[in-house]
Amino acid sequence: IGRLASAFNNMATELALTESVRRSFTANVSHELKTPMTTIGGFVDGILDGTIPPERQNHYLRIVSSEVQRLSRLVRNMLTLSQIEAGERTIQPTEVEITSLVTNTLLGFEEGLDTDRYWVLADADLIQQVVYNLIDNAVKFVNEGGTLSFDFYTEGENIMVAVRNTGSGVLPEEIPRLFDRFYKTDRSRSLDKNGVGLGLSICRTIMNVHEGEIFVRSQPGEYTEFVFGLKADPAHYKKGVNRKAPMVDASFTTLPAAPAAGR
């Protein structure tokens, strides 16, 4: 009877925790949806009732378009998370040259890099989403005239990829929560108005399904570095051959606002 009572207590505690997480999740999603929907509704109504003059309509329509894209990203990100966590999206790892994947993704930000080749076993589409989110995050928070750096190296039988940006960094007390859904640091809330705080959560979920790792290192006032690791492809991997590559820099003199998931 005692064991049964203990089991019921544990079950009640777990149910209460699940309900708390559900309520928090619902509140966060509702908040993130409300802001762009209010903006869209207000500007569309202003155009329809003539409050916004014709010469200003294109300006506000561009804002409406931006908010629609923001809603689309939120829905797409939530769908990706739910599919992975529900086991509806399984992965079939294939040979992926991770350096080319990073380079090609970086080209979307109009920068490039040159480094040795490293091969991993992974789902290329999902890992490209991780790379995109990390680069996009780094571009958003690099300091003006600062530098993005990319590092590839081996650790045991894993290939490690590091994405670093110079800048104000992250406070030690904020690091444990960076991968939580919808979490944004106080600084990122002021700098990244369009991000919803799902990018890093998606990165962690994708790395979990790959049985890989992802973590962050930061020195306040100097840099922030996100590192993820994947199983090396045995066909291209020999211990002691893939040595740590030198950090490759991609300097930005102007900082474009990237339109994807944020810290």
C-alpha cells in the first residue's frame, strides 16, 4: 500500500509538472502570435478605412509582409519541434561533408570560408537548419565591425563545429536557459524584435535526435560560441588525421538583419 501511495504521489507530481509546462507553453505561443496578429490587423484596417494615406500604404504593407513571414517561421518551427518530439520525423543518417554544408549556408549571408573537409553521419536537411540558426543568431548579435569565426575539429570519434561571434557575450546565469523554448535574454529582446526564441531550442532538439551534443561558451564583453558535435563518418575518419583546424574568420563591416530564429 505504501509503494502504491508513493507511485500515485509521483504520478500526481508528474501530471502537475506536465500541466504547468503545457500552460506555460500555451501562454508563450499565445503571446508570440498576438503581437504580429495585432500589428497586421491594425495596419490592414488602417488601409481599408483610409486612416493610412495612399502614399504611406506601401510602407505599412511591407511591415505586414514582414509580420506574416514571422508568423510563418513560428508555425514552421513549432511543426519541426512537434514532429521530432512525437517521433514522426525519424532520421536516416547519410554521409555529409559538414564543412561544405556550413560554407553553403554561410553563402546565404554573403560570406564564405575556406577550410579542410570534415565528414559526419547526419540528416543533412536538419543539420543545415542547425547551422542556419546558429549563423543567423551570430549575425544578429555580433558587435558592429565585429567578427564571426568558424572552427572544425575532432574530439574522440566526433566532429565538432563551433560558431563564434564577437560582442557583448552572455551572462553566466543566462547560459542554462538559452536552449529553452521562447527564452530570450534581456539584451536579445531589445536587439532582435522579430525573433521568437525558438531557434536554439530547435537546434537542441535536432541534436538530441542525432544523439549529438550542443553547448555554449561565452566571455561577457568578448564573445559567444556555440559548439555542436556529430558522429564522424568512419569512411572518411582516421584517428589522429583530422587535427584541429585553425579558426576561420568572416568579418562583417555592416550588419544585415537576418530574418530567422534568434537567441
